[in-house]
Amino acid sequence: MALDEIIISRAIIDRYYEKLTSCLSSDVAIVGGGPSGLVAGYFLAKAGKKVALFERKLSVGGGMWGGGMLFNEIVVQEEALRILDIFGVRCKQYDDHHYTADAIETVATITGMAVRTGLTIFNCISVEDVMMRQDKVEGLVINWSPVEMAGLHVDPLTVRAAYTIDTTGHDTEVVKVVARKMAGTLDTPTGGIGGEKSMWAERAESDTLKNTREIYPGLYVAGMAANATAGGPRMGPIFGGMLLSGEKVAGELIQRL
């Protein structure tokens, strides 16, 4: 059977633009493909919501790939084991409170199940602005990450979403745009971005869930972005709070949609 290079190119272009045009309007847009964003996308898609996830880098998974200092094992606490069980990720008990899992298996399994469940992922796309309507975030302004990296003057495109979740981790990329450009204050202790504090794993894990919420009309934060926005500490290579945060924000949005 003959293969045609032009047909190969046309197939890629046609299928990609089918995905892109179908996600120009979504129930939820997730910015950042780390563990909390992937888990949130899975639960939202499983509930039948149209969800698009935009990741700046070529690969999703955030900091989970490298475990701790490139030792590609992650730690989760007992409360989060049920999330990994949902995805079928294998865990090993380390002691009474700590469990380990292979970082590569975890990312690959969660990503695969999320996509098969209905989450649409767009990699190499950066969010440079938000679309506002009557003091509410109602969409994202996106461009190719290589355009941003090269500093090219290329106008972006816009996608609409009923709700947006910032799961960009330490950088709080969407929150920073809203804090800089929009009127009003964030739902944080200071009214602005509190900034990430130093390592305190136990406190950070509980704060991650507490800080997962809507911090501006139409904009939620989850995962490490929740702590960095509210002024909580970082937690390092323990990921239970991140997984539970993704589940929490998905549950709240499923109720609101």
C-alpha cells in the first residue's frame, strides 16, 4: 500500500483543527498540565463536561516526571491513595504515613486515562491574557509557546470557557494576568497574590486543599498555584495534595455547571 506524504500532512492538519475548533468554546479551560490539572480534567470529562487543557511545554506532567531531584519516584500520603487507585497506579507502602509510586507510570497513566475519558490536551500553547466580560473571566487568549519564546509579534487567538482553572504551579500565570489587569481584588488574605513561601510539606499539603477555590469570578486555582496565590508554603515531591486538589476543583465546578 502506497503512502503519500501530502495525505499524511493533511491528516495531521485536519484532525488537529477538528480538536481546536471543537474547543473554541468549552465548559472549563485548564491552564497547566501538572497532576492537579490532569486529575481535574479527568473528573470533569468523566462527568460529561467539555474540557480543554493548555500546556506551555511539549510534555504534560509538570514536576511529577522528575520526582525529587530527578529521582523519579513520588510520595503520596494515605488520604490520596484512593485517587491513584482510580487510575490503577501501583503504590508501595514505605511506612505508616508515606507511600511511593513510580513517577513515570503515574504521569503516563493519569494522562492516558484523562484523554481517553474526554479531556482534550493542547501542548506548546501559552496563555498570554484572559477574556473578560463584566468583571468575570470568560476565556483565554492563547498563542504558540515558540512564538512567546522567540519574542515574535504574532497576534493570538481566543477561546471561551465558562470557568478557568489556573494549575500553572509556582508561576500562577493566569492569576498574575488577572491581578495586573483586572479591577477588584483576589479572594486571598491580602487581596493580591500572596506568593509562595518556603518548604513545609505537612502544612502545604493541607493548605493546598484549603486554598483550592474560586479566587476571582470565573477563575479557580488548584494545586501549587493555589498555595502560591494564597501565600502558602511549598510541599516538594509529595503529590497527594495536588491529586486531591484536582478532584476538589472538579467537584465544585461539576456542581456549578
